[in-house]
Amino acid sequence: MPLEIQKIDPLDRQGRKIVGVDLPFSGNAVFNPTYQTKDAIKANLINFLLTGNGERFLNPNFGVDLRALLFDNITQAQIESVKSIVTERIRDFFPRIIINDLTIEAYPDSNVLYFTLKYSIRDTNIQEEEINIEITT
């Protein structure tokens, strides 16, 4: 059986190197640092999913705008459309991300949307990470 070699980001080998910024912005000095690549990518994905279209200055295509679903009549066809948009945009902005599973559960009577993304990162030892987002009005 061939040995599968996984790449480890060089910054992950240095324990005190800050790789990114974690969410939410409520640390002692406003920002909580991340020290692992997987944590930085997870924070970047959450930021991407919660950013509305046109909200990012000088990059109006950045984001998915999940909050806009709360004020629409949510149907199964619309959920499938959102899944394809999320998949396409993640592929465009995060080419190393492999989406393993994407589920959207909508509860229109209470204006709640549950979004779950299971992903792995190509060419790394990061096999399965999960992001859960609950969006309410």
C-alpha cells in the first residue's frame, strides 16, 4: 500500500507564530489570534459565509449573504440554489477547500436557518472540519 504524504504548513510547526484572527472580535486586545492553519481557515470561512454581497469594500463579490434567506419564502428549490451558490463561491475564493457535506435546515415560522458545512483541506493533514452557523432575526 502506498504511503500518502500530507503537507503540513510550515507556520504550524512554530507554536508561537500567529497565523490569523479568530472570531468573534472580543479578545483582550479586540482580536484573538489563531496559531494553527486549520483555525485560521475556519475563521476565514465563517467570515466569508456571514458576509453579505457588496458588503466587502473593493471586493463586492466576496461573501455568500446567508442572512438574506431569512426574509424570503424558503423552499427546497431555493435551498438547493443556495447550496450550489455556496459551493461555487467557496470553490472560487478557497480553492484548497473540499466540501464533504453541506446542509441547510430552514425553519421559516421562527425565522431560523441552520447551516452546516463539513470540509477538508486539499494537500494537508486536515481531514474533516465542521462549521455550524445559526442565523436568526
